[in-house]
Amino acid sequence: MLRRGRMEVGAIMAVLATGTAADGTTWELEVSGDAGDLHTMVCQERPDGRRPWGGGCGGPAVQPGRRVTVSMGVADGALRTFVARVSVDVRAVVVTLSDGTREDLILHGDPTELGARVAVLLYDRELDVHRVDLLGHDGQALPEEQ
């Protein structure tokens, strides 16, 4: 079923977070499901009003034995999208882009309800994600596997 160009999976998607990228693109992080079958989608609205196809992923919030599930993508005429779903022991997600920019991402959601917290980054199509660091509650780097 389609709703304003966005795919709905199972239950109605709820908006968990919103933001605005540096170029004026606004975005919404939509979620549905739970730890066993969590669906996350980022929908963009460009400054000129266009709404490119949204990107996301479904499945377990985080695979057993792992700390992060990552989804990345880009649609024509859109910014690149990075989504990280992280386990409860992750306090911060830091992304370094190919131009050296470091982005400290905000974690959204209740890990008890969703099975993870979710971080979103929209970035220029000309850049790539160079590195993703997960930090624990003590500030130390964590490996992707538990």
C-alpha cells in the first residue's frame, strides 16, 4: 500500500524524528514494528518540494551478536541517506565522511520498545561514508560485534 509516495509495512509508520539538512532538505524518520521485525524509513522533501523515493530497511532491529545494523542509499535528485540501528550499549554513533567531516549523530527511540535506537544522516551525493565509530557509555570505541 502506498501513502503519499511512501511504502507502509505492516502497522502504520510513526514519525520518530525529523530534521533539516544543510541544503534545506527536510526529512522524517518513520518506524514500525518491534525488535524482531523493525522497519525504518527516511523520507526527504527537497527545498523545491520534490519528494524522492524514501530509503530504509526491515528485519531484526539488530542481528544477534551485533551492535549495529546499517542501511545506506540514494535516490535520483536526493541526498544520500545513512541509517544506523544500534544496540542499547551504544551511547554514540560518529560518522566520518570522505571529505573529513565528522558527524556526531543523535540517537532516537526507546530501545526497550524498538529493540534499538536509530541514528540518521543525510549528506551530499558527492561524498561517501569513510568510517563509522560506535562509542560505549564510558566513551570507549566498541566493535560492531558483541
